[in-house]
Amino acid sequence: MTVIPDRFQDAPITRDRDQFLRELLRELSGVLEDMVGLEEAEGFIAKVGNRVGLMMDTEYRQIANVDRLDKDAVADAMVDLKRRIKGGFSVESLEEDRIVLTNTHCPFGKFVAGRKSLCMMTSNVFGRIAANNLEYARVELAETIAEGGSRCRVIVHLTEGDAGREYFS
């Protein structure tokens, strides 16, 4: 049996599983955007975000031991889930008709640059959690790092209107 030495073991390569997965998602979203266009790519990623949002919502409800989270708990869950995946979200304001969040660090890191379709993960996860618990949500991505902004500003409207993507319970 021939033993092949690991000649790259000590090489200064920074890629680990986390970076690999971010690169994978960046390239996948880029291929989708190039092949079917931004709007369709957002639709595909929105489907994935919806499924992930359902799983996360179920988990937060089980942990809270409630059938539905109230508005404060929904905001806390949104910030918590992004913190767990290395995002920098915080609540800017919590009002009767909306939850406004800001983000200083995207969970996708530098790999989100130019990949607006990846923002559908945030929109759908937030929209699904809010709508499942509060009956309705309309998520407006007012500012995004993906589009070159220094931060994200996400407005989760709890009443109907024009701006954003709608979610229903």
C-alpha cells in the first residue's frame, strides 16, 4: 500500500467548511441569477427560505412552549437566529405595526456582495416566522449589504401595504 503524503496540510489555505458552504451558496445563487434571471433566482431561494423559516419557527415555539410567539418574542427570535449564524442583527424599533431590524454583518460575509437573491433567505425566514405567529407580514429589504450598502435594514410590516414581499399564516 502506497502512502501519499499530505503535502498541503500546512499550506496557508484558509478555506474551511464554513467558507466552503458560503462559496457554494454564492456560486449557486450566481448560476441561478445568470441562468434564469434575478427574479426567478429569488423565487427559488425564497422557497428554500420558506422551508428553513418553518423549521426555525417550530423550534422557537417549542422552546418557548407556546402555540404562537408574541411580537416581542418574534423580534427576539429573529435576532437570535441571525446571531447563531454569525449575523449582526439588532432591533432598531418595535412598533405597533412593524419590527425594524438592522444588520452590520451578513451571515454570508463577503460572499453576499452582488448576490441580491441571497437576501430572500432573510426575507422568507423573517416573513414566515412573523406571519405564522402574528397572522401577516410584509418584509421590506430597505437596505442590503448585498447591494453595496454598509448595513441591512429590514422592515417587517405587520399591516398590508405596497413595499416588500407578503407572507400569510
